[in-house]
Amino acid sequence: MTMIRTLWLRFTDKIDTPLFALAFALLLLGIITLASAAHETPARVTGQAANILVALGMMWAVAQFQPQTLMRFALPAYALGLALLIAVALFGEVVNGARRWLNIGVTRIQPSEIMKIAMPLMLAWYFHKHEATLRLRDYLVASLLLAVPVLLIARQPDLGTALLVTAAGFYVIFLAGLAWKVLIGLALAGCASLPFLWSLMHDYQRRRILTLLDPTSDPLGAGYHIIQSIIAVGSGGLVGKGWLKGTQAHLEFIPERSTDFIFAVYSEEFGLIGNCLLLLLYLLLIARGLTIAANAPTFFARLLAGAVTLTFFTYVFVNMGMVSGILPVVGVPLPLVSFGGTALVTLFLGIGILMSIHRHRKLVQT
Amino acid sequence: MRLAEFKDHQRELYYFQLRIGIAGVFVLAAFSLLLLRLVYLQVVQYDYYHTKAEDNRISIVPIMPNRGLILDRSGTVLARNYSAYTLEISPGKVADLENTIDELAAIVEIRASDRTRFKRLMIEAKGADSLPIRTRLTDEEVAKFAVNRYRFAGVDIQARLFRQYPLNEMASHLVGYIGRINDRDVERIEEADLSANYKGTDHIGKTGLEQSYESELHGITGYEQVEVDSGGRGVRTLSRTSPTSGNNLVLTLDIKLQEVAEEAFGENRGALVAIEPSTGGILAFVSMPGFDPNLFVEGIDPASWDLLNTSLDRPMVNRALAGTYPPGSTFKPYMALAALELGKRTPQQTIHDPGFFQFGNHRFRDDKVGGHGTVDMYKSIVASCDTYYYMLGNDLGIDNIARFIGQFGFGAKTGIDVEGEATGVLPSQEWKRKRFRKPEQQKWYAGETISVGIGQGYNAYTPLQMAQAMATLANNGVMFRPHLVNYIENIRSGERTPVKPKVERAIALKAENVEFIKRALGGVNTEGTGARAFAKAEYTSAGKTGTAQVVAMKQNEKYDEKHVTERHRDHALFIAFAPLDSPKIALAVVVENAGFGARAAAPIARQVLDYYLLGKRIDKPAPEVPADDDDD
């Protein structure tokens, strides 16, 4: 008995209970919503359960590492990610008009996904290495390390991932203490370069932005999805239509309703009250992540934990903003809720990193 | 050193935590924004989006009522419905129409003509929910499509009721046809505030009874509330209000009589209207040639349409209703009655007919060379003496003629219950003033009255008007409004709403004058121009032949049938009623370009009367009877 207890304690030693409890609650809501959204394809629910098990395994594994070990992965992971991105640009497979996939014989992989973790890891490592002598030059180098993969991803094109990788990298740079005046200058320059960015965009990307500004301009085309999605959210009302009773969802008015637009299904069936619960869970999870970051022992750990947490927040905000019609449609899933194994694994790797940093904070304190 | 490092470390941590704090504030702000947006959508705008979602979800599907049937007086069906499967495309829900049709063609047969018809429908029926690409699918085709249905969003099989006219060309002008609702129909429907009742209705009466009794035939549209998915396909029914079928029309028409009349025409063009004098009920209503109304129901193909439209025989014209013809000598009995009533002649008064009437420099020629000699009123009708009526016309004056004869309905719409009636021309001084613009054309010349006297000149009437006048005379001056529908039958309740005979007017006529004219018309069929056609008739009858010039003859030119092209030959006319004492039927026949009325029109009248009064039936065109010299 005691042995089992000891084993269990050993097993759960590195698991942060609040973080795990929050993530688990979100997974639960996700599975419940998925059961409704994918009621015609129940295989998705079992598939997602399998994804969850794999992702939790990854989380557990990562949580066992010490942050110093993680630091060692930084450069190889980044280099591998970059190499694969270049390979995609050269030999990638085109699916639905985007060159995102790389066929490595046994399976296809999406290297841009690796960058979601590799990017903050790399930048945090870089800043940690130059911690004592941080100068503007270091920020420029970091920006370059960020820009190259982002441009490769954006060219695929994969706006959603490019956005998340940019966010992850930017959070590291921001937390590393980039001067405010530089930040403000960048913001102004960014605004000024909007027309230039516009000219770089693909037609469908421009259309998404125009559609956001006025969905009714194209009610049957690009605007249709967003209109139907907003109707689903709005018609949910205060308490929602009830589980399995969302008409927009079940009559197939909501596009991508088990993946990127699952929030529309959730909103329709559980209403504003459900949304408040969801926002609260996310907020607590993010708060926990930021607390871990604030209390992390090393510069590397702080930057990594902060960036991972804020990237998680970016997922939430971009996805909900898109579904509720205040942000353009970009392919960002609702973290821990949307169906999809890759995103789940990436997210739990992040949570695993947070746990690793939290559990090993005393060991490295010098 | 250590202290400085420690301090530095502390500062660094402080700055980091500050930035984390700022990020936290940013997160809170972003979440607040999301929350505000969600409150706005789910609370403030809830009603709006709730309605939107319901509109998405619930589709009001109209259920078309069965269109009422059209039956003749004895219950023979002239227009009915049958159910068949159609393959329909909702153009608004199909992205690539051409491609979709191509793919459909791989499953069910779609001919080139189906495609052209579909395109025409797309143009004509803008805004229609769904349009048929194929009609009358076989069971096999239905099954084939059903298997592949998932591949075709916006395409579906519908069980539809189709209109069918089982008698094809028979009585086609009278029954009319229905066709797809077009822009003009939509306007009319909207004006009449009937849009709701026409949701789901694709067809509307276009001509004939189908058009004029549209409101009775259509019925009341039912509704079904159906939950639909984003592809527009019904998932389940929420509620249903059944449609109410349209009412049946039961006509006064006797379809067997119609058949006899149409067959009597043979290959000839023309019109015949037979009326029951005591009610105004139409017994037969013929316009030859006819057309097949079935061609129009699902949109006529361009080739057939061209054929019908460009044919010299003009089969689409309802001659009985909209064709106007000079009455020729069939005008004479009314002229004679006018003379009696207005005291311009007595029956005994005679004239001498030298074969012409001299008016100034102009010589109005009688048909009979050398003239009829001494002619009283009886003989003037029986032998159809032109000179008598040239003189009479001159004596009466155009306005007296117009005033008296107008009472019989000449030159005025009868008010029959189908649309498209022509007015015709009852010439008078006032008419000419209105008709022409130049002052010299507006003036009425006395010489013009003389031609009017024998039913020529400006005179132009529809066969319906001629039949109505005959019926009025037969009925001693009491005129009924002609009508085709006997009663309207509510299918569900069985309730019958009769169309009551409506007395249009009762013309004040002296009984002895009417009796005299009737006797003279009887004489026509026993000893006059109609005698040959009515030889050995087993009933008494009244009749009057007429021959109407199509092209004006020069003064001294003798009309020679053989030398006139077919289309310029005279029209043959005949008016009749029978039996003489208690008329049961009155009719008017016009046979276009057939020459003498006695020869071509009277035999048709004979066949119709034989069938109606005796039930005798000869299933072949009426034989032409040889003309006497004094025919006209």
C-alpha cells in the first residue's frame, strides 16, 4: 500500500496540481462540446481522447526534465525546426493551396508547429546566455532569429501559426526587457508599414480582413462563416440552448465546428454563463502560468514560462475574437478544447515546461 | 561585488515581474474585451441573433394546393392534374450550375432541350426557389438520383402535380393553359396582394378559363414549418397547415357538341359560338385551328413556339373572342327589325330591285345579276336581297342603325368570363370622329351608310357578338350575358356556386315585329339561302347566311372565287337558332376564306344543330352544299 502510494507520489511529483486541474477542466469542457459538435462522427471524440492521453504523456515527460536540460534542447530544436521549414519551402506538399506539410516517409509533419515551442525556447536560451550584457544588438539578433522562421511560415501560407510563433518570440523579447521607447517606436513603425503588409498578403487573407470589417459584404462567400458563427454565439443567450441542442451547430450552419469554430458551438449551447466559466478557467490557468514565470529561478526559466503562458493566452484571445467577430479569421484553435492532436501536444508540451520550471525552482536557486 | 550582483539580480527580477504584471493587465484587458463582446452578442443583441438562428433553422415550406379541375357540363374533364417526379435545382444554392447539370446528366437523362428550357426558365422565373431541369422522371431515375443525392447540394427530387389537358387541341382557346409565373405575373400577384398565397406556386393561368378563373382554380396554399440544415434540406417537420384545393369549374359547354362542331370545320379556319338563349350559357366555343395547351405547361420549347407563332393559320388567336369579321348579310335581319321598330318600313312595303342601287354617281351592285325584281321584307331576308338593304340603310341613316343595332351587343364587349375579348366596330358618326384624326377622315359620308346596310363597310364583330345577338333575337330581345362556367364546385364541401344567368338588358321590341323577323329567318332555312343546308331537317330552325368581303371589289368587278387567292376569298357566315318556336340554341359560324355562307358555314351549323337537338352525329367535316345563284 505504501509502496503504491510512494510510486504514485513519485509519478505525480513533478505535476503542478492547480495547473493540471485547470487544464483537465478545460479538456473536459472540450470533450463535452466536441461530443455535441461532432455528434455525427463520434470517432472524433474517441480520437480526441487518445490525443489527450498522448499529450498528457508528453506533458508528464517534459515535466520530469530540469530547466537546464530543456535549455540544452533550445539550439538543436530551433535548428531542426528551421531546417525543416526550409525543406518545406523547397519540397513541401501542397494541401488546400498551402505548402505546410513535409513528407518524411512514414508520415507527414508540419514543421511550423515545432517552432511554437522551439522559438521561445531558443530566444529564452539566447537571452539567458547574454543575460549579463544585454544590449540593443541582442534584441536585434533575437528579432532576426524570430523573423526568419516567421517569414517562412507566413509564406506557406499559414497566418495562424505565423501569428502564434511571432507572439511567442515577441513575448520573450518583451519580457527580456526591450526598452519601452523601442517598443513604442516599433509599434509606430508597424502601423506605418500596414499598407506594405497589405500588399504582401494573399487575396484570401485580405478578404478575411475585409470580411471582418463588414461580414455582410459577402454573405454567401467569405462572410458566411463569420456571420453564422456570430449568430450561433448570439443566439446562445444568457444560459445557452443546452448541450446537444445547438441548432446552428447541429444543422451544420457552423463551419469547422469541431476545430477552429468549436467556441461557437460551446457558446451556443452554454450561453454567456458557460462563456464566463470558460474565460475564468483560462484566466486562472494564465494567472498560474504568469505566477510560475514570476517566481522562476533563472532568466531562461522566467522568459520561457512567461512566453509559453502568454502564447497560450494568444491562442485563447485570437480564437475567441475570431469566432465572436472582432478579429479576422485565422487558423488558431481554442486551446485544450478544439479537436486536433498536434495543437494539443504543443500545448501540453508548454504546460509540461511550466510544470518543470515550477517544480525545479528550488533546486537551481543559488 | 556579491552584494552588487545580488542587488542587480533583485532589480532584474523586479523589472521582469513588472513586465509580467503589465502582461497580466493586458491579459485582463483582452479578456474584458472578449467578455464585453460576448455580453453584447448574447445579452444585448440576443433577440436579433435568436431570430436569425430561428430563421436559419426553420424554413416555411409552402404546400401547393391542388388546382381545381375544369369539366364540361356533363363532367368530362378538360383540365386535370397528375403527379410526377421532377428533378429540381435551386440556382441560388448551386455554385457551378453548368458543372452540376453536367454531373446530373451522368445520372439521369438530360437532353439539350431540357437545358435550353431550364435556361429560359432561369431568365423568366427570376427569384424562383427551385426550377425543374427534368420532369417526369422514371422510378429508376428517381432511385439513381436518391443514391447520389449527397453529392448535389441544392438539387432535389420533388413530387409535383402537373396540369394536363387530356383533350389536347379540343376547346384549347376556351380552356386556355397555365404556364410558369413570369415577372409580369409576379407584378400582378403583388398588386392583388396575393404574394403569400403564391409562395410555392410555380404556375398561373395564362389564357382562357385558366386565366380568368385563376382565383377559383388556384386554392389556398398550405404551410409546413420544417427544420432545415445549412444545405436547405428538411430535417423534421415542426407543424403543418394543410392547403385547400382549388375549386372545380363546371362549364355550360357541351364537349360533345364542341367536338362535333370542331370536326365539322375540318381543315377550315374559323369560329363558332353556340349559346343557350334562355341563360346565356355557352354551349360550344370553337376557334379553328386550335393548339395543344399541354405544350405550354412546362415552358414551350422554342421550336414549337416558332411553329405556332409564325403559322399563317394563326392557331394562337382565339377567333371566336378576338377575331372580328364583317357580318355580311347576317346583318340584314337586325336591319329589317330596325326598319320595323323605327317605322321606316312595313313588312308589306316593296321595292323594285334592278340589280343595283344608284346613289349619286355610285352604283351599289346586288349579288344577283338582273336583280330580285319586286322585293318585300320577307323576300329581302329569305333571298338576301342587297338592294333592299342599300335603300334601307340610306333611309335609316347611320346613327339610327348604330343606336338600334347596338342594343343587340354589336360593337361592345359582351362581358363573357374569359379575357381577351375584342370590341369590334359598330360604325357611327361619333365612332368615326373618334377613330380618325384628320378632319376629312372624320366626316361620315352618306355613301358609307349604304355599305353598312348589308353588313359590310366598317362593320366588324366577333363571332361571340354575332352569336349573342342571335340568342337575344331568339329570346325576343332579352339579352343574357354570355358565360362559360355553369357552377363552381368546392371539392371538400361539395358546395356548388352557380353562375346565375345575368340579364344584360331587355330590348323593347314589338312582339309582332320579332315574330315577323323570326318567320323570315325560318323561311331562309326552308325556302331561302339556307334551304339546301337544312333540307329534311327534323326540327324547325331560323338561319341567315352571310358572305363577308375580305378585299373590296371594284365597282363593276364580278367576284370570282377561282381568281382570288385563297386568303383573299370571302368569309362564309351563318347565324341560326332552333327550334323556331322555343329556341334552345343560337349560334354564329364564321368560316374564313371559304366563300359563300350558304355553302361553307350553313352545313356546319346544320351538323351542330342536328347533334344538339337530335343527338345525331356525323363524324366528318360538314359537306359543302352547292350554291344557288341567289346565294350570298
